Amino acid sequence: MNTPRLLLGSTSRYRAELLRRLAVEFDTCAPDTDETPRPGEAPAARALRLAVAKATAAAGDRRDVLVIGSDQVAELGGELLRKPGDAARARAQLAASAGREVRFHTALCLLDTRSGLARTHVDHTRVAFRPLDAGEIARYVEREQPLDCAGSFKCEGLGISLFERIDSEDPTALVGLPLIALARLLREAGVVLP
């Protein structure tokens, strides 16, 4: 039986960079997904719903393909943290996070269009920020420009200096794609990994 093609249902350069670590060939596709939060929806449930929706949307009418959908929801004190989009909002997010814990729920869906089977996983990561002053925050935002990152930092870059600790089963989940879980799901689907 031939291994189906892999399709990453995302235009995130961060997710594509992570997936390249598994040394597999893949295509990318922008899923058309409504990401509007639902009233009362828990952050982890929202991340999982969107990961499945992205995989389903990216799959479309394709056959013989494994589609990867992923979504990440960040929360601070029960409030969602979105991508800031500009420097002022990034500074405000980091000021609110300083000395506190931010939780990241990174969901993954591997949809096998051959069988219709959707394998899923949700990683939960806790990031403890150290106390930060306004000068540190401004310098960080200016230098790294984390405007397209939920939580306003890049842990794979200079953002690591903002933390006291990270608690996670999979360090890649914080960047946006939990590779340990993905490798397991791919093997379950018959993909041979090194």
C-alpha cells in the first residue's frame, strides 16, 4: 500500500518549519475556517474544534491524502490571548503576562481521507513569565517583532529570555505543532519515519 501524500492545512511558516524536522515531504493549503469563538467554549475544546475544522476544510474533496490541522489557543487568567497584530498590543500582552502563568492548548488533527479517520491530540503547556519591566518589554518587542504570535513572544528565539519556566510534554507544541504527538499519529497512519 502506498503512503498517501501529506498536506499541512496551514499557511503558518512556524508550523511548516516544524514539520520539516520530520524529514517528510508535504504540501500546504490555506484552510477556509471560521475561527470565531463559541460562547462558553473552553480554550482546549476550541483549539481541538479548530484543528479538526482546519484539517477537514483543507482536505476538501481530496482523496488518498493525510491532512494535518493544528490550532493553538493561549489563555491568561481565563482570557484568550490572540495574535497582537501591532507593537502596542504586544507590549500590553507581555505586561499583563509578566510574573504570571500563560496556558497554551495546542491541538492537532491528522485526517486520513482514505478512511475518514481523524486522529487527534491536545498538548497543554504552561509558561511562567518572570517579572518584566516596561523597558525589557519594549526592547523585546522592537527586536523580535512577535506580532503574529499568540502571547506576543517567540520561544524559539529571544522570547525564551522572558520566562522562568516552561512545563510541557512537547516543547514544539509551544511553537504551534506538537511533533512528538504528530510523529505518533503519522506512524499509526502507516507513515514510516526515520
